[in-house]
Amino acid sequence: MNVTELARRLKMTTKELLELLPELGFDIGRRAIKIDSRLVDKIISAVESHRKKQRLAQAEKKVKEIKLHDDEQQSDREPSEKVIKIPEIIIVKDLAEKMGLPVTKVIAELMKNGVMSSLNERIDFTTASIIGEDLGFKVEHMSEEESQSLAEATTHQKLKDILAQNKTDHLIDRAPVVVVMGHVDHGKTKLLDAIRKTNIIDQEAGGITQHIGAYQVIKQDKLITFLDTPGHEAFKSMRSRGSKIADVAIIVVAADDGLKPQTLEVIDLIQKENIPFVVAINKIDKEGADVDRVKKELSEINLIPEDWGGKVVCASISAKEGKGIEDLLDMVLLVADLEELKSDATVPAVGTIIEAHVDKSTGPLATVLVQAGTLKIGDLVIVGQVTGKIRVLQDWSGQEVSEAGPSMPVKIIGLKETPQVGDILEVTEDKKKIKELSKRSGYKKEERVAGVKSQAASESADDSAEALNLNLVLKSDVLGSQEAILEALAHYDDPEVKLNVIKKGLGNVTDADVLDAQSAGGLVVAFHVKNLPSAEELARDKGVKILYFEIIYKLLEDIEARLKQLLKPEVIRTQLGKMQVLAIFKTEKKAQIVGGKILEGKVRSATKVKVLRGGEVIAIGDLTELRSGKEIVDEMVEGGEAGLKFVGEPIIAENDTLEIYQEETKERAIKKT
């Protein structure tokens, strides 16, 4: 790159740049015209760091001047440096709130740094940290786990606050929302099949539920809303989300398998959320089924079944044969009645997004569980940072409806962008707020990330020069799947092999995805999506692989296998013995036949040989044949004399020492957290 062009990017003169570079440790000469492209990013980073230090130094001078001033100025002093933690992206007013400063002061500081923003504008961590330090704060990066936990807690509390505002004189009974949870393959979807007299399991690849589904059934003239959450370990976050919007839980446990880690996990989630639950002991028709064993395991974790003198409601069922289903539903309704579930259908609708994806014909499409009010066609809505106007409502069976009341799940069409799963939907008449959000929507439609866990984590990969990288461009059909895949991939944490998701997005694979994968030397992973014809042709031309998956564990197995291929196998060497060369019988182009005395240990055929002369290794080869006299033998021990055939560089001489050893390679497992 030209020096002039780089100076222009850094908003400084060429002369200033050339004078500054030696101070920053870049010796390119004061008359240089071009800069090595490999240094450009390092120079930009160094200059920005230098500028930040200068700003801090100037701010420090101002503080000292205030301290030397009249005592009357004491009340105007800036607060001492405080530490605040913020996520990768933060809204200006939230940053001001964390600092305990007026939002106008933060906006003014942003303007000083050339950033024009409103109080609802989003800024990235780098910008926020510079502003924070200018205002006397030490800004630290919030981990992804902390950020997600904070977001979930904030959303959960916001929903509680909104629902608490229901008009007490308009409350009506509503259908219970029931979440079906449990270990993979314990029969959750089969149970829903039996309840709904349908067979959606055939629609799910491999019989595994890939998304949260919401369905409604009628029992005793009462509606019940069911949420089906995936059981695969990768869907932990989706199961957690499902538990937070449910009124009653059904924990499915296979009678022939008992309590499993994921069963214990969902029990913990349900207890934390204080959700009443019923245990459905499934597969009682199978050989080896033991209902009492399951009840005993429940008792061991202090969940005593009712028929054992406790309070835990248990129902023995066979989802496959339809046994016990009616009794289970009766128990669910009984538990729900004790909760006295009511809601106000007259307030502006409020709900939670339980699924979202992009449809090629209709655009952004989301499933919302309405929790209060009535959602109608034509309503203006805000969903997190996304806005829209409801154009179409569809119930769980795909039938169009004109409105949806409390506890009803509906698909909505009319959002301008795809919302986040777990976001709160609110109906509003504030067109000004809609307009403001619309201006800044799409801030990060397709986020680029430097690694699976976080940018900071990926930067640490640079510390290991020998680390190999597997770079992925991830495209999926829905946000729920994307979150689950990223969560699963984050567990691969091997110091020798780095897994980087360089780009993630929703929808079909495009030309841009292929080019991004090519530039990173990576591949494209497509989950439940296809590709544009032009992208497939481009991938062939550029030699980029596009991997297609319908089942998440198949995707994870493939990625783990590719990481293993990058990982060098472990070499295990076993020392057998030493031999002193006494005679050279024959020398060929790539082999020698020599004789000698075994000094220690033993010599065995089909092993490796290290040739030492004066204590230094001069050659390594293979021992392919061992003889005692004229007889071919497999092994000779210490004190004996033997002849051997050495295959390798023929440089063995008399009095050389041969070290005999066995070598085997062992496939190594990828380390996980």
C-alpha cells in the first residue's frame, strides 16, 4: 500500500506518519513510498493505540490542574477511575447508565471523537472503551456467557414487568403453556404425536426435533398449548428458553433408561424457574422397562413420587401405543388449574419469539407465543430491535387467522428483519419509536465474527504460531439452530487446532459466502439451507467445499473429524536395545547388511533403527530382517551376535552404534471444554 493512502486512512499527513512510525517501532525509512501490506493492519492498530494514550495523557493533565485549583472546585472533580463491563455492542443510553453519567455528557464525548450518535444508537466495544477511558472509566469486555446471561435476565424481567401491568378487571382464564422436556430419544416428540394424533416426527430429519415447535390441543373442552424443545445436548440454550415461557412442564423419562444428564439439567432449569411439573415415565411397553427404578432415581434427588408419599406427580405412559395419554393430560390440567392462570386480552399484545427464520418467498418469518393481549392483523410491532406491521397470522396448523389471544402460538409475517429468538414482541401505536428503530435496524444483519467464542479469544490464537485453523462460514435456516450450532462448536478448544467461524448468517449460500470462505482458506457449512446456483458454480471454480447438513449431530461429527485430520497424531516410541556394528557385509543403493553384538536390551525385526556415530544421530531407517547365523529370527537378546538388514541411507560403518526401537502413531482426540 502507498504511504500516502495509509496516511489518508489515518487522517494525517504523509510527513506526520513517516515521523511517527519509528516511534512506534516501524523502521521503513523517512523517504519510503510504499508499505508492506502485511504491516498495514499492525500500523493502524499501533497508531490508534498511540492516539488513545495521548488522549489519556491529556485527560490526566486536566485532572492534575483541577487538583491544584481552589478548594471550591472540589465538588466539580471527576470521579476516580471505576471499572465497568460491557458487551460487544451497547446502546449509548445504556453505556451512560452503567457509568452513572448524563447521556448528554456521553453523546458530547462521542462527538469530540467524531462519532455522531443519538441516545438510542448502538456503538461497538472499541468506541465505548475509548469514550469510557476519556471519562475516567476502565472498560472491560464482558464475556459471551455474561453478556448472554444479562440479556436473558433483562428480557425475562422486562416480560414480567409488562405482564404485571395487566388490568385486573379484565382478566380471563387462559390456556396453560406446557413445555415437554427430557433426554434425547426418550420420546418427547412421540408423546406430542400421540397427543395430537399426527406424526410430525417423520418431518424431522433423523427423528430429532431441530427447532422449538408450538402446538395446541383440546382436552375436556379446554385448550392446552404445547412447546416441544429439542433434547440434543447442543440445544441447551433452546431448552432453557423454552422453560422460561412455560406454565407447566412435562419431563419425559424413558422407563428402560432412567434419569440422564440432560434430564437432570432440565429438572434444574424447571426448579430454578419455579415451574410446576409432571413426570411422564415413557416406554413402559419396552422390554426392560422399570417404572419403580425411575421413581427410585427421582427419590434419590429428593423428588418423591406421590404414590411413595411425596408430591411429585408421575404418569406411566407408552407414547408409541397411546397408553396413559389421557391420564397424563388430566394431570397437566389439574396442575394448571392450581396455578389459576389468567391474562388480560384487552391490552396491547405482548409475546415471546420462539422461532425465527427467513423464508425465500415471504421474507422474515417468526413464531410468537402471545402471553397477554390480542395480536391482530395490521398491528404495529416492536420485536427487540426489529419493527414491522402484522400482515399475516397463521396458527400452528398453517391456517390463517385474524387474531391471536393469550397462550396462542402464531406465525407472523410482516417484520422488516429476522428477530432474535427469545425477543419480546410488543404492539405499539408510537410511530415515532417505530421510525427511530427502523433507521438503525440492520446494524448487523449478518455478523462477522473472528472466532466461535469471541474476538478476544480468537486473537489469542495469534499467540500460537503453530496452531492450525479450520475456518467456517456458517449459514442456517433459523436463529435457534445457529445459536445451538455455535454453542456446540464453542466446546472445541484444542490449543493446536483452532476452529473459527469467520462469518455467520441466515438463508441460502451466496456468492459472497463462497468468496469469504475462499479468502480464509475455509469451507461453507450449510444447515437446513440450499445454495444459489451461481454460488455452487463459483465454489467449483474456486475450489471451495460447501457442506450440507440436515441433522446437527452429523454436522458436529463432520467438523470434529476435520479437526482431527488437522491434528498431528501422537508418536509413541519404545526403546528396545542397542547394538555395536562389527562388520559390513553388503552395501546397496538404499540398504545395508551389517553384523554386530547386542550391547543391551534386545533386537527385533520389523522395527526402527537410529544410527549413532560419536554420540550423534547420522541416519534413521528400518530393520527389515534379522538373522542368527543363517537362520532368520524374530528377536535376539543382550550378549548375542546377529546380522540385520538396514533399509535407509547406507552410511553405517564399523563401530557405529545402532539404537533399535518401536514406533507407533496414536490418533489424538480433540480437546473440549
